[in-house]
Amino acid sequence: MRALAGLLCGLLGLVPGAAAYEPDVFGTAGQVAGQAYYDALAAQRSLAASRQVAELAAQNLEAADAKYRAGAAALSDRLQAQTALSQASLAQVRDEGALSNALGVIALCMGLAPDTPLRLSGELEAQPDTGFVKAIDEMLAEARREHPALLAAQARLKAAAASVEESRAAGRPSLALSANLARSHSDQAMAFNGDTRERDRSIGLQLNIPLFEGFERTYQVRNALALREASEAELADTEQQVSLEVWNNYQSLSVETRSLARTRELVEQSRQSLEVVQGRYRSGVGSMIELLNALTAYASAEDQHIRALGNWQTSRSHRHI
């Protein structure tokens, strides 16, 4: 997560006003940075998977070629294996391009040239820890306490309520305590009675009673009340939006968490199936079509698991936990 934090700081540095921690700016920048980071991690893992599939395809071609030379397999087996290797190599080239593009996006987000060499310090874990996911009630309660949009709306409501009280108080009689202390010193010649010093002390109460102001005070109070009602409506609307956002993110994270488990099982099962079929083919029992189908199933399972990992990481970054 250090790499993502560094990317976020770099991106926020490019956004005017981000230093003031505007919720909208920070949220948008955080989503852009997080999406770019996890896209790059997914591209990195896809490249690793495509390289592995290409290696397996090369092994299949080697086995088919050996059997063909020994007269134990038809030419079609070798041709099909060559086609599978070409397709795997093409997928690897495309994944290399996707990773280069993702790293270029990160560099641009950080204010660097898109061809700046970058190395990702993290990776998409095959089995990430999902124990941090909280219950929906706890997530909603925490969002109401800490969500920046809600805190801003609550602050505006408090300010509007204070304005109402201030407007009302300005039209009421007020009593103020006043005190005065004065001291004077005059230097004169002895012929004029010499120096003189005087002190004056006073204390009193000042009562202010507002008189008729032509309904100006009434209009001010009504205007303050209207602003308070608008702030109350804004707060209620913001609470609803935040609750919907938390609920949608919770559901998305729950679905992707379950998808992780299923796709991980799918990868393991397809890998085991591929190993069995490879052994069968080398021993002369299996067919090339069966081998290619097993390789395709394994590649598809890896792709689905990588997409599930990327979606899970994105959902986790969007949740308010």
C-alpha cells in the first residue's frame, strides 16, 4: 500500500486546492490513483500468466514434435500445437503492451514523462486477506461519523443554526456591564498651584432596547431560518447518498470476495486438469485437442481470477471501512 500512497500524494500535488483537503477533489484523485495502480498490478499479473501459458504451449509443441518425429502423432498435432504457441505469444505481446500503457498512466498521474521507467513494489495477491470486511451496520455508522461530505454538511447546518440564533438575539434587549477608569496628570509651576493629578472611576449597566426597525429584523430571521432548512435538507440528502454509496460498495465487495474464492478454485482445478492431460498425451493416451482444450481452460481461469482480483481491489478502495 506504500506504492499506492505515494501515487496518491503525487497525484494530489497536481490538483489545485487538494492541499486544503476538499472532499470532492481528494475523492476523485484517490479513485483515479487507485484505479491506475490496480490496473497496473493486474496488467503485471496478466503478463506473468501469459508468459506461463506460452511456456506451457511451448512444452506442448515440443512434445507434439517429438511424437511426430517418432511417428506416434500426426502432423496435425504439431501444427495445432504451433498455432496454440503463436496465440499464446500474441497474448503475451498484448499483455506487455497493456503493462507499458498502465505504467505510463501512473507516470502521467505523478507528473512524470509516460516513458519514465517504473517498478511496481506490490502485486495482486493470489489469496488476499478479506477478514477486514465489516458488517454493513458498522460500515454505515462509521460513514456517518467520518465521511467528509457528511462532516461538511453537518458543519454547514451548525453554521446556519448559529446564524438563526444570532439574528434572533440581535432583536432582543441586551444588558451590558460598562466600566471606566481615567487618570490625568498636569505639570504646572508652583505659582499656579503646582502639579495636579485627577482620577475618574465609573461603573454601570447599559440597557439596549431595539425599537421598530421596519421589519428588517424579521426578514433577517426568516432568511436565516430558510438557510437552516436548506442546510437540513442538504444534510438529509447527503446522508442518503452516502448510505447508498456504502451499500453499493459493500455489495460489490461481497460479490468480488466470493468471486475470488470461486476463481481461485477454478485456477487450481484447471491447472491440475492440464497436468493430467499433459501426462496422458506424453504417454500416448490423450489427444492434442484434449491438451489444447485443457490449456485454453487454464488460461481462461487465470484471466478470470486476475480480473476478480482487480475488481476486488478496486471495490476495496471504494468502500468506506
